[in-house]
Amino acid sequence: MPTDAEIELRAELEMGFNPLLERAAPFIKFGDLPQRLKSSPLEGKNWKSIPPEAREPLLEYASQQIVPTSTMLEPSAGLQRLFRRGLSLQNPVKLEQRLRTARIATLRVPAQMSGLPSLGGAGGLWASPTGMGKSMLAKRVLEVICPDQVIEHDPCREAGWQHLTQCCYLYIDHPSNGTRGGLLKRILLALDQALFTDYSEQYERVTNIDTLLVTVSKLMIAHRVALLVIDENQSRNFLESPWQIEFVLFYLGLMNLGISVLLLGNSVAFDHLKSFSQVMRRFSVGGVFDFFPAKDADPWWCDEFVPGMRKFSLVEKCSIEENSRTRRENEACAGFPGLFEAFQTEAQRSALRRGGHEAILTSQDFDEALVSPRYLALAEVARSVREKSGEFADLSSTESEQSSTLNSDIGRFSRSNANVISSLLGRYKAEQTRLTNSFTRKMRALEALSPEDLRMLGASDAMLAQLIEGSPFVKGVKKPKRAKS
């Protein structure tokens, strides 16, 4: 029996013995998250003893400066919840779970997996334009809630194993080609990298997606993966993929096996998920979070993030007046944490290269940072955001925002430039065509699914009857043959 002290660290043990949780790191209380997530690589380092020109290599550590703002805490707590939920649901001490694991090992086709009783796993969604730091945050949270990704378990009679190599979580990027095969093989590669196995080689020649899907699911259960994080979900590789529905079904299937799923990406990529009630119910357990660029007066930006990031400083002084410095930083970064880090790094680089006995940050260094080869492209990103030009598709938070930007641009240029109007109208029509094509693909995909898959997505019996009889949305559309991806 666990002691009171052990239960205080891992409250789930009050519900019964679980070797997965016993070996997991203790639960981090919500109030302790800011201090645990914080990272200050220069703290306690004697960098002033190094001549300014020789300090430049230390700028590479700027990306490790992590300032946990108030907007990060709930998403971080949600990620911890998903991880520990996966460990709890897969408790190997429970007889029914050991029987499930043994049964899963014998499965051959996805239909057999859908016949298993659901464990009620869950997911989460983190959405934002590029540069808001969600990937950095997810990786940092995983570092502190699960410092050991791989755990070697000793013999455990209650769990029924002599030895178990557990891979606690997997972190992958969504494949750029938007195929299911690409996603499944990335999971195999991630397992290999964590466990030093050769699953990728073993199943390299497997082209049947159903076989690969079952194999990947079985391996994740065999190694007791509690959480799968999938980053880089974008419009082009997820929303517009002809396999978007199949991706969602795969994620729901993993949740049914007790594996939590966290999706990170651009808000536009997740628009179609909101059409399915069952999907959103599952993803709401870990939380659906949108990260937006800061306004100049947002407290999390001006009171928390900016002062915290300025502490990564390799210069002795700053000669720029405070209000002027804040204004220049806001103009250069447009409220994007990723741009702020890059801008500060390049400004300090300029100051350090002047040499001397000490480094002083000046307005000239800000000028140099804006045109440096490492920041020049990012300066265009900031300009696009400030002017709402819509030049970068992955900076738009929603499709409605894209449409409003187009309408705003049309109004702004309507009296001055007919060519601009023509160009904007062309973009608007192209966007409407894309949305129509996306809707058509979705309806075709739904029509081709089995009733069991549709119920997993949250379809009611009335909706099923409508699809079977011929919905007005899909009337006259033949069921497509599903190509292998």
C-alpha cells in the first residue's frame, strides 16, 4: 500500500496500485507550474568575465529562455492532465486492462479495434499562427512532467510482466504530404528514436494502410505510450488532406485505447473538427486553446513576457529610453514571442560585435537587427501582421479573419488601384473555391464511412439515416474508391 506521502505526490494511487504512475514523476501543482516551467540559461553564469566580442556564441542559448506567462498555465495543466490520464487508463494491474492488451496484440484489421470497449481517452487542441511559441511550450511541459521519456520496468507480478520498456510519450510533426502512411511511419520512427528499436525497418515495405494502422496501434499499447503529440498541423497537410476524416478517426481510435492525443497547429487547420460534436467533446478534456499575438498593452506581454525575456542579456547596459525601447520592440515583433526572441538576439549581436570593455545596447543596434540577414524575413512577417496584408497564410487565425482581411484590403484600395482590386478579388474567389472543394471532399469522405465510424464522430441515428438515404449535400455524388495513401 502506498504511504500518505506517496499519495500526496501521486494522488491517483489512492484509487489503487498502478506501476505506470508509481514510476512517473510526481504531479505538479497548478501554483507550482510557473516556477517549474521557467528556464533562465544565463542565471548564475559569469558571462561578464568574457570580453563582449567573445560572448556571441552564448546568444545561441536565447531559445532556452522560457518565461511562463499567465496565458501558458491552463494549456500546460491540460497537457499534464492528458498525460496522467493516459497512464491511469492503461493501468496494467486491472485484469480487464491486461486482457485488453493481450487481445489488442492479436488484432489484424481496424474493424476489430473498433469492437473493443472504449477506455474514454481524451485529447487537446492548441491553435495559433506560427511564432506564438506553442511548440516550445509543449516540449518544455513534457520535460518537466515527464523527465524520463523511456522507463525500464522491473518484474511486476500484479502487472503480469517480467520486463517492460515503456515509452511514456511521442512527439512528432504531421507529415507535409498529408498522408496517413506518412503519419504512421513517423510514429514508428519516433518509437525507434526513443527506444533504439528498428520498427521502421521492419515495416518499411508495408504498404497496406489498414495493416500499418493496426501495427502502430499495437506497438504503442505494447510500450504503454500514454500521450501522442502531433505538431505542425497546417491547412495544406491536414485540413485540405483527402484523408482528414481518417486522421480524426485514427485519433479517436487511439483515445479509445487509452492514449491521449494533443494536436498543435494553425487554427485554420482545425476548422473541420468543430463540425463533429463527439470529436470536440473528447478534445475539450485537455482543453481547446487559441494563442493570439499580443496587443501592446496586454498584461501577459508587457508585464510578464517582455521583462522576462529581457533578462536574457549579454550586455551590461541599455542606452535606449524605456518608452522608446518598448515602442521599437512592439513595432518589430507585432506581439509574436518568437519574433521578440529573434529581434533581441540580433540587437545584442550588433552590440557585442562593437567590442570594447563593456557592451551597451543602443538604438543603432535595433536598426541593425531589423536589416540583419537573420531577422530580415521575420521583419516582413511583423509588417504583414501590422498591416493585415494576409501575405502569409499561416499567420491567419481563422478563415473568417482571412475573409475580413480581404474585404478590408478591397475597401482600402478601391479608390486607388484597379489592379490591386482585381488581384484581391481573384484571391477571394480562389479562397471560396478552396472552401467549396474542402466541403465536397468532407461530404464524400463521410458518405464512404461505415455507420460505426460515423457514430464515433458523433453522428446521430437521424444523421445516419439521412446519409444512407441520400443527403441533399451529397445527392448525386458516387461513393469514391478509397485510394491507398
